Amino acid sequence: MIAKVTNKAIFSSRVFSINYVTYPTNHSVMKHSDPVQKGRYYKLNFVLVRAKSGGVFECSNCIINLFNRVYLFRPDKYEHSVSKIESGKRVLLSFALNI
């Protein structure tokens, strides 16, 4: 059985949230966008732990990409994905803002 993603909400409101997310070995995220009903949606992700192999984030248009560790992007506007994590795990601290 493949382990599930753990998503721990640190803070959540209608417009702002902070989550601690762990992606296990063999997990991947298919290319997608995150539509919102209203406004603009921004995500700022900090990769705290990189997968030993795989787990590469791809976005069709990042606003900021620092060292493949810090990403600011518009998930509502641009497709994004994470390649299969071949070994290890991927851990994020994710900030989301919908304005």
C-alpha cells in the first residue's frame, strides 16, 4: 500500500492558510491547476526536506523560484505538478493566499 500525503493545517481562514505537507515515497502530483471561485490565488511553498530521488516541482510559470526550494506561483492560473518521489520524502511549508 502506498503511504498517503499528510497535510497538517497550522492556520486556516477564508483568505489565508498555512499547511505542513509531507509527500511519501512513490507519490506524485499530476499536472493541474487549482481554480478559485473569486479573486487571485497565490502559493508560497518552502521545501523543507527534498526527496532523495524524484519529487521535482514543475510549474508553467513561477513568479519566484529560489534554488528549487522556495516557490511563489499562481496555482489558479498556471499548471503545476510534482514528479514521482522515487526515494525519500518531500516536506513543504505552504502558505496560500486568496485575494
